[in-house]
Amino acid sequence: MKFTDGYWQHLPGVRVLHPRAVADVSVEQDTLTVYAATAPLATRGDTLNRPLVTVTFSSPMDDVIGVRIEHHTGGVDAGPAFELARTGADVKVVGPEQDEDGVATFRAGGLTARVSTRGEWGVQFEADGRVLTSSTPRSVGVVTDAAGDPYVHEQLTLGVREHVYGLGERFGAFVKNGQSIDIWNADGGTASEQAYKNVPFYLSDQGYGVFVDHPGKVAFEVGSEVVSRTQFSVAGEALQYYVIHGPTPKDVLRRYTALTGRPARVPAWSYGLWLSTSFTTSYDEETVMSFVDGMAARDIPLSVFHFDCFWMRGFHWTDFTWDPATFPDPEGLLSRLHARGLKVCVWINPYIAQRSALFEEGRAGGYLVTRADGSVWQTDQWQAGMGLVDFTNPQAVAWYSDHLRRLLGQGVDAFKTDFGERIPTDVVWHDGSDPERMHNYYTHLYNKAVFDVLTAERGEGEAVLFARSATAGGQQFPVHWGGDCESTFTSMAESLRGGLSLASSGFGFWSHDIGGFEGTPDAAVFKRWLVFGLLSSHSRLHGSDSYRVPWAFDEEAVDVARKFTHLKHALMPYLAQVGAEAHEQGIPVMRPMVLEFPDDPGAATVDTQYMLGGQILVAPVFSEQGDVDVYLPEGEWTSLLTGEQVTGPRWVHERHDFLSAPVYVRAGAVLPVAARTDRPDGDWVDGVTLRLFGLPDGHRSVVEVPAPDGGEGATFVVRRTGRTVTVEARGTTRAWHVQVEPGPRRAGVHASVPAGGTIVELAV
């Protein structure tokens, strides 16, 4: 939201007050409060008719400083509010009287805010001996717009060559500099500036991030109103934000997710291939079983079968009841799918259609959102006369959850939690929440309710969603997918940008519709997207009005699906490590290049490739011909598929057939590869091969190969001393293997260790 007409003037009717002179400073043990007048204070008379802006500094944890800017403080905070962790910080507060320049300081861990109390207003956020960002004389603004509505804004400085990322799953330019972004969830597809997952957090490549603690609309101007600053503003009389120190982008995400919540551990089976009925296609049990049997006959391992909307009757969504005309024996069907080793997912949303028997039940029980006059809020958009479940009502949550439990009892294993973005603001919530603040936050309550049921019924580590909408903190309820994309190469690329943007916003697991959702992809798009999808954290075949079984396109699509599904399963010991990192540290599985290579200027703007964990680089191919440009940072890189080696930093141009893509492993990697590739959740330890890529002299690493169920796995200690590589196994008596990959000045070496063997040495 812009308030100015150029640099010097405000928009017509807009009035902005800025802190000009510090009137007083209050120092407490763990807070620093600064009272700043909006004009110079030359005489006692200047204290009359003069607004004060109150700025309070506090800290929930080390290296995180909270800043609260307030004008009038007498308002009512109706909620909702983000649930933030407050683990305590090593805080030191120093008043201005102890500094010869009159600077007040607030330190939390390694991050310090320095507030000027003499002369012009200013706050510097410092760490590692340098200024990360600053609030300058005209940065803080208490605004009244032409309609008389209040706002508060802050502007933090941007440095030369500083790049900003994040702000949710956004499908436009990956680098957010120059963009105007409203944090407001919308069902706008991937081809618009709207987003399903809006997160008021941005990540800078200069060693910090900023989280605006406001669940409603937050307007960001990233170098787009004042080109040297990032502005964020909210309606009302107060603005709360947190500056989060790194120093690396990964460190920022670790601290941000410690504050807002880390992703849950996802089950091993969820990494496998998901196949959907698609949306408006015609299907019944015969169709479903033909797809399942067709995948098995073609040796394309399948892990999850998903039933989209029409498992229920039209005009009845969501009544949690199988369409008896199409699926007369749902328990039997699910049992037969389970007998084939599959998990089952079904589509749901938080809307109750008027024709559903649950509508009257929800109305009578007070489980649906109402208007001010007490009537149920209804719309004909999506489902005729539908109402909206009020998840601020504990009884409504229990009611909704009971229906989910019934489905779990039938054999359902996961839920696709669709929608949650079209939340009205002309309503009354059970708990009195502010409708504007609830618009974005609703999805958090919705997904949490469903995830909590799965966790309670299936256990921790077995709950998984396929969620479309989210806001800050939503990363706790994985998995999320990218929404409605078109079936084109352009949309494939915009989907990747959305995933990288979401990863920069603290989300650990992400997926997308292989082949696109809207329309039917041609065979080239489908095959290229298959490779991208099967080298993503989670992989799902899904579309709108056409089936997505590979043989519907051509036989080569079958070959691509088979090859890369088996490859993903082979990589499961590695992917499980990376998934554990997402769960334990908040570092995403799919990572923008800048996250792994923050000191490489060449990586700062790359948005057509990503790191799958810390060791594997993936560059999807966005053309039928197979031409692709890949950026390889410094070091030796080995193609996982061909063994070809390239030394970076450099851009390389390659051409790939449909059974190939740029997939590179960085030097120094120890990649555990599973022997069994027919399923993602087999025994990863039995027969595991450790593939060693370009280990330098002096290398030492500890590689954990976990058990799929989260139990005890095996540990391997890998060392290189001179021309000798030593690998020691701990915690396993099963057979294992070591493969030293060849290099420019070394031959490949392989060793097999029989059951009971614990150590091997190889000359390289």
C-alpha cells in the first residue's frame, strides 16, 4: 500500500506523522521503550497538542528483536494472533545516559538495536560487526488516509545488491525487489499476482529476515515506494515486527521456524508417488482399480491413491459421505487398495453445502459462521448455498473432527485440505475474532484441526495433509501443494518459483500437480514435468478434466515415470535425512540456490533450478527440445545420471532427452542409496550403498541412515586421509556397500561389506 506521490509528497488526503524527537526512554530488565514526539521539542509548550509514538523493543529468543510501534493504545485487540514460541533470550538493555552519544541499546544474543535519542530518529540493527538494516528518520509513519482510517508503517533500508525473498508462495519473480505485495489469501491460481499461501515474512541475503506479527492484511512495498527501503504497513494504531539475525539464510530460517513452528515429521510413504482420480473426470471403482493395476503392470511403484471431490455427491460437499451410486462399498474398496500396499487420501474442504444433511446440523449447533444478524453466512460460489465451518468454536472443531474420524475408521489415511482462502470479512466469529484478521488465519485453524485428528488417530510422524492454503505457522502441518497451474512449460516454471518462494518463507515440504492442473498437457510437457515432480519433496499425478496416468500420453511417459520413481525411492535414505532437517531445523527439502550458496553472487537470482537437500542440484527442463542452462557454483559437480563431471562456478548449456535432466551431486557429498526401489518405505539400511563424491583430504562426515518408521537406523562414519578412504558402520550388522565415484584424477572404487562387517578401507 502506497502513501506517497513520489518521494516528496503524500497522496491526496493522506497525513503521515513521523517520530522526530525522543521525549523519554524507559529501561526495564528485558524491554526498552522509547517515546518519540512527531515534532521537535524545543520548549515545554511543545509537549502540548503533540502526538507521541511509542516504540518498544523486546525479545522472544536470542538473535530475534521484536519492535512494537504504537500510536493510540486504547483499542481492543480482538484476535486472532499468531502463536509464537518464547524461549527466552540473553538480553542486555542500556539507557542513553550511559552512552556519550545518547544512544540506547537493546541486545538479544548476537543482535543489537541501537536507538538514537538525540537529533533525528533512527534505529540500527547490528550483528557480526555490521549494520544489517535500519529504520531512518522517515521510516516510521503513523498514517491517516483520505477516508480517515489509521495505518502504521515501517520502512527498513535495503543495501546495494541486497535481495529480498519469501512472503509466501508467490508465482511471479522470485526476487521480490520492486514488487508491491499484499498479504491476503486468495484463490487466484498460479498465473496471477495472488497467492494461496501468504506469509508476512521476508528473507534477505544480507544476513537477516523480518517477520510482521499481524495475521490480517499486511502491505509490503519492497523497494517499490521508496526504492532503497522495504516498507510494510497494517491498518490500525499498532505494528509489531521482528528482526531475525542469521548470519546465514539457513540460520534465519532456523530462528524464524523456532519462533513460528517447525514442520512435523512426515511419513516415509508420503514421499512416494501419489495418483489421483483428477477433478471432474468420470470414475468409479473399476476405473480406480484399472489405474492401480495399470501402474503395477508397468512397474511404476505407487504409494498413495487420491480420491478428489466427486467421491461425494455433487451439491453435497463436504458431507464426508461416499456417493453410493459410484462407490457402494467404500470400506471394501479401501481394503482392496490397502491390500495392494497403498495408502488412501480423500479430498475435503471447510464448506458445507446447503443440500448436505450436515448444513442444518451445523446451523442448529452453531457450527457455521454467521452474519451480524445471526443468520448463517452463505454463498453459491463453489457449492450451492454453502456455509463455512467456524473453527473458532471448539464444538464445531469437535463436530468436524468426528466426521474425519469416521473416514479414518473406514480406511482413509490422509486428507487433501483444499480451499480455505475465500474467507469473508462481513461475518461474526464464535470467539469474537476480528474478521479482517481472521481472513488469512482461518486456514491455520482449518489445517490444524485436520492435522490434529490425523496425529491423534495415526500417531506422530504418520499425519500428512495435501494442503493448498496457509499463512505463517502453517508449515507445521505438511504437505502443501502449489494449487491450480496450467498445463504448460511456462506454468511449470512459475510453479517452481512459487515453491522456492514458499521455501524461503519457512515451509519444509512442497508439491505440485505433475503435468499441470488446468487443461491437458501434451506429452512433452507431461514428461518434463514428471522428472521435476519426482525430484520434488512430494510427487502427485493430478489434473482437472483429464486423467494423469502416464500411458494416457505415450509409452515414453511410462518409461520416464518408471525410471524416476525408482530413482526417488533409491534416494529415500538421503531424502529422509533432508526431511529430518526440515522437521528438526526448519530448513526446506527443496532449497533456492541462494540458501545453499549465500556468498555466491551468481546464485542470488537463480529461479529455474534448486537444491534437493544440501547435496543434489536439480534443473528441470522447460522445453520440448530439452535445452537448459544450468548454473553450477564453485567446485566439482558430478551428474547423478551419467557420471559426467563439470567444475564451477559456471553456466553450462545442455540438451536432454525425456529420460534425462541436469541432476548434479556436489563434491564432498556422501549419498546413501537404498537397494530396494519398489517402495519408498522399505528397509533403507539393508544393502545400502554409500556413494562418495569428490571427498577432499581430511574429510570426515557422519551419515545417518534412518529407519522408515522413525526407529533406530544405522550410522556411518566416513573419513579420507591422503589416498585412503575409511568407512565405519555403527548400529547395523547387515550388508552394505561403498562406491567411490570416479573423478578427473581418480578411478572409481567399489567395495561390498558382508553382513556383520563394520569397517572398510579403500585406496583412491
